[in-house]
Amino acid sequence: MKVLRYEMIAEQTLLARLKKTQLKGYGQPYVYAHSTLEIREQVDPNSLIPAQKYVLESDFLTIEGLYNTFLQESIDIFALKGGILFWVEDETGQEEGPIPLIPPIIEESVEPDGQKIWLINDGMHRVYTSRKLEKPINIIFVQNVPQEYPYYAYPLKNGWSEVIEIKEIPDNFQKKAYRNEENYKALFRKFNDILPGVQKQRKKTR
């Protein structure tokens, strides 16, 4: 599929929408209601800590394709100050969209040992691609997240060295180490409710 058109999302509009993010469980509170959200520019992707143990080759290729596509419009998707909504032509020739593309969402996570880390919440493949292309990346940085509602998975103890690139997810593959194995989805942030499609796996784009 190919990108047909796009429009920009202003920084303050994007941050205001993300402020309304709800949890999936615990009565669905607005998890960022008292948090600080801002865009941090030119961040070293190696300083961002993954919780996910894999990346899909197809998703990496999609992000790389979007990077090259938008460069033709003089837009660096790793240096966004807001977001993009774009429409594509799918395999049947129909228009699909809008599809949101935003900077990765990174939470300052306070771990059980008291350490504060910059944990990748949403945008694992965007961060991975920026690392692979050796480019800094803009992020949506979230501070003062309620400690009773941490990100639903623990950070990888050995960071990026534990992340593998695979073509497809094998059966019974342990994607993450969940903080609550029996009800990990309760801590899931519902970004899709405010930016439909932002957490959806994408097909390769040209």
C-alpha cells in the first residue's frame, strides 16, 4: 500500500488527547490525569529501556518505509513535535485511514528498587528503527505516573541485548515479563480509545 495523503496533529492537541488515557482495569481511571506530558527532542534511543523481548521484521520495515516516504515531504518522523494522521491505499485499492503516527510514549517508571528509568510504553518498533538507523528520536515523555499503576511489564534486565528481531511470533513465546501475570491487561493503557489505530500492527508501506 502507499500513502495517499496526510495531515499534522499539533503538539498541544496531541498531548491534551493523551492526557485522557485510561487504564483497561481498576475502574478505568485516567492514568495521566495528574502526570506531566511533554515532547523531548533528540533523545538517544539507547537511553530508552524496552520491556518487550522482540520486534517484528515486518514492523521494522514498515517504520523504515514511512521514514523514507515522509522524508520526501521534508518530514522526519523521528523528529515529530506533534503527530501525523495519514491515509493509505490498501491491497484492494481502497483508501484506509486515518492512521496515527506519533512519537513513542515513554514513562519515567519508578521500579520496585526505587530506580527511575525511561521505559518504552508505546512505540517499541519506532525506537528500535531509530536505533538501527542510528538516529536520535523525539519522544512523548510522561512523568509523575501513579506508582500504583505502573506499566504492565517489567523492564528487560539486560536492556536491548535481550531484544530479538523475528519474522513472526512463535507459539508460546513469552513477549514480556508481566507485573501481574494473572491480570496484566488491567494495567494496559488504552491509547486506541483516543487515537484509533495507534496500537495496531501495520503492514509494509511504500
